[in-house]
Amino acid sequence: MATRLVLDCDTGTDDAVAIMLAALHPDLDLVGVTTVNGNVPVELCTENSLRVLDHVGRPEIPVHRGAATPFAREDFPTPRSGLDRSGMHGGFLDLPPAVSSPASGGAVRFLLDRFASAADAEEDLVLVATGPLTNLALCLKEDPGFARHVRRLVVMGGGHQVVNVTPSAEFNFWADPEAARVVLRSGIDDVLLVPLDATHQALLTYQDCEALRSLGTPAGQATATMVERRIRAHDVDQSGSERGTAPVHDAVCVAVLVAPEVVTAERYYVDVETVGDLTVGRSVVDVHRRSGRGPNARVAMAADGRRFVELLLSTFAAG
Ligand code: BDR
Ligand code: CA
């Protein structure tokens, strides 16, 4: 039986690849997409998500618009596209305008209702979050029972040794640190955190893009175009990674649902800094077990990049 999931994202080039993987893999059943302010303003995230689903022939998957601003802050300069001159995400994705429309009902209502009914029905439904965690924190604020209803959560966020937006922080956690803290402290039982440490070991090259393009499918071609854009932007903006390569962070979080071996994870206590002038948004992973607190997540510190690329190629060959 296919694994059912909801994807909460800020679409964005790598979120787009995550959506395609979730919509097209035969062992996955994407039951809804919810959007959040992040890489681009939430209206664009919503339109981009619809574009992607139309493009790969899955327009029936509902897209619910979510939060337009962070959970607690009014001062944060998100979305990322306003900060980032590298062109990593641009505004609208390079796909035709969406024909389908956003679903009625906002993201928070959809998440609360869908996960409550899944819990009632003992349905396995995974939540994959690949943007700032604003929608999830709003759900927990409205109904703390949401932490029980979500039996399994996969999050792209944080960085232990690798950062990408300030000298100490990764974008998704930095963009809404209070939300990330609420989620990590919520008590959700099964949390897999996929930080930059893992995603930066799953780098795609121009050669991989050629292989994806030559599949001749809508998903293969769109992914090639988006990842090439990411590689060009990375060469401008992320001096830490090898030239001519780029991570596709968010798609790793979907890949693990069908190929858990794509990451290697260990259980740790993780929290997020919300106040430090220099460290706001930093994920703190208690690798030396100094906090005296038990683990609240599995944290992926490594990834098998070639396995990840194989999975993209085999899935997009058919779509
Ligand atoms: C994360 O930030 C966003 O720009 C990407 O979509 C990804 O979710 C990586 O730090
Ligand atoms: Ca994202």
C-alpha cells in the first residue's frame, strides 16, 4: 500500500522537485499540499505548487494556501527571494501559469482536520514539511492535540556543521525560529529532521541534469531546468559547496519515505535558538548529550547522494 503524505512547503525550486517526487512515485500518495511564506511570498508558493502539479498531470491534488508571515515575528525579512540575489528561486517557477486554482479552506484548517481524521481512522499519514514551520506551529497553537494526530513528521531544517543564511543558521529555521521551536518541543513522537549536513551530501551535477532532461518526461525536464538554476545560484552564493553542484534539500525528505537508506540518522535532542544576536535560528543538536534531555528527533547527518539521484531518475522516467 502506498504511503500517504501531506507536503507543507514554500515552493521554491527544491520544493518543486519534492512535489514532483511525491506526486509521481508509485509508492506514494500525495493527498494535499499546503503552502507557507518562505522562499517566495505565499501567493507565489501557492501558484508555483499548482503549476508543478498541473505540469506533471496531477491537478486534482489540492493546494491550500497557508501563513503569509512568521509565527511570532513581524521583523523578519523573509521571503528569501528578497534577500537572495543569486536567483536560486526567482519568483514564479519557469513553468506555464496554473490552470487549476487553490483549494478552498486555508492550510491550517486543512492540516488540523486531515490529521485529526487520520488519527481517528488509524490511517498512516505522514507530514513532510520543507519550508518555515509556521503552519505547523499555528496548528499546535490552535489544537495541542495536533502533536498526537501527526504520527510521523519529516522536516527539512537546521544545520549542525553546514549553514546557509547566516554564519550560524539554515534558512527554514531562521525564517521562523519560534515556529521551529514550538514544533520541536511539541512532543510529536516520530520526527525525522533532515538538516543541511545531509542534504549537502546529496548534490546533483550538470551531468545529472542532462540525464534527467533526456528522460523526455515533463518531470525530468522540469527538474533538469530547476536544478541547473540551483547549480548556477549555488556557484554565486554558497562558497562552501563544490562548484557545479547543488543540493535539492526538500526532495531528500520525500525520498526517505520510499528509500530510507538515502539518509543515515541518529536520535538526538534538538532545539532552535530564538534570541541570540548572532545565533538566532540556529539548530542546536545535542550530539555530545550535554543537555540531559532525551532525544526528540532522529537527525540525518549523512546522505547517499547517488541513491537519491537514482530514485529521481527512476521515478521521473515514468512521469
Ligand atoms: C531550505 O531553504 C529553502 O530555501 C529551501 O527550499 C529548503 O527548504 C534549505 O535551507
Ligand atoms: Ca523549501
